[in-house]
Amino acid sequence: MHKAMLSASMMCAPQWVGADKIIEDLHAHGVELLHADVMDGEFVPNFMLGTDGISQLRRLSPMPLDIHMMIERPEEKLHWFNLQPGEWVSIHAESTHHLQRALSRVRDFGAKPMVALSPATPIFMLEDVLPDVDGVLLMTVNPGFAGQKMVPQTLNKIARLRSWLDSTGYSHLRIEVDGNVSFENAKKMREAGADIFVCGTASIFHKNGERAENIARVRAAVSEE
């Protein structure tokens, strides 16, 4: 099993109020990745970080960005974002007719391509792109909005994907989960086979705890021990 990594969702952070201090705090407490959602109002009914927002996070963060592209025809727009080596970039299988082309362009920037699936998208959609990716992002809520409840059947989907990857020679691929990664759900997701956890209002940015305490709690929930 891969070492667990936490990816803090900046969509759920106090919006741009002391973002530098928030990111500094996340890094100081061992958070490995900074999750940045890009939404175009077309693939999902919401707007989120654009090119300037991504550039700002990149300037502030000592952690690699974990960029989740929720946009139509990403292969035509990736060059807008000045992707950097070492960044993780997720492309939705549902967002393009040219998935391998989009993933290849991510790789050309030196970034790590991942393919993302919405809850109702079956895992067999991945079969012909597994050689092209470093991991799979499974949405455990329908994309577009924070604060949703986890779709229950996605736990089984994580387990089925992990089993399939391990049995077909792709055990090196990571599984990232995004959506209602609460302290309780994170443990279940880890047990099912996930190893990158997008943490937002249900964990790291939970309103009822201090950030350091919340990070420690979710870290404990996904610990291998």
C-alpha cells in the first residue's frame, strides 16, 4: 500500500484571507499537496480558480499543486496554466473526446497526469489509458460543490479499482479520493485502497477544530498503523 498523502483543498479554505499564512501552516504540519480546483461553469455548474488563481497558489506554496481540471475540452486549455514538473493534474474522462491527448499534454509539461471519474462513471472507462497516467482520482461526490455527502457506493468503487489495478500490473498507480473526506470516511476510504486524500471542510478545514488538530486527526485516520 502506498504511503498516504494529504491534499488540502483550497476551495474550502477561508477564501484568500491570509492565504500565505494558511499555506505556510499546512506545510508546517506535513500536508503533502495543495489541491486546486479549476471549474469552468460548463463541465460543472460552478466557477472556481482560473489561471491567475493557480499562478498565485504556485507562488505561495512550497508544496506541489494538485490541480483538478473540471473543464470542457482540457486538451485545448492546459497551456493556459503553465503546468510545472512535479505537479499532479487530473483530467476528467467525461470532459473530452480526446482523453489520451489531454493526458499526454500534461506529461509533456513534466507534470503527473491522473484521470478523474465522477461517481456514476464506471471504472472500465480507464482500461485503455492506464499506461498514460500516474494515478486515478475517484470523485466520491458529484463534482462542482463543496459540502456534499459521500455517494455511498463509491467506497466499493475504490476497493474494486484497487483490486483491479493490483491484479493487472498497475499496483504502482495511486488512487486519490475527493469529496466528503471526513475523519470517519477517510478511514473507510483508506481501508478500501485510497492513498491520496483531498481534505476540505469535512476534515482539515472543519470549523469545529484547530487546523493542527484537524490535520493530526485525518492523518491518524489514514495511518497504516
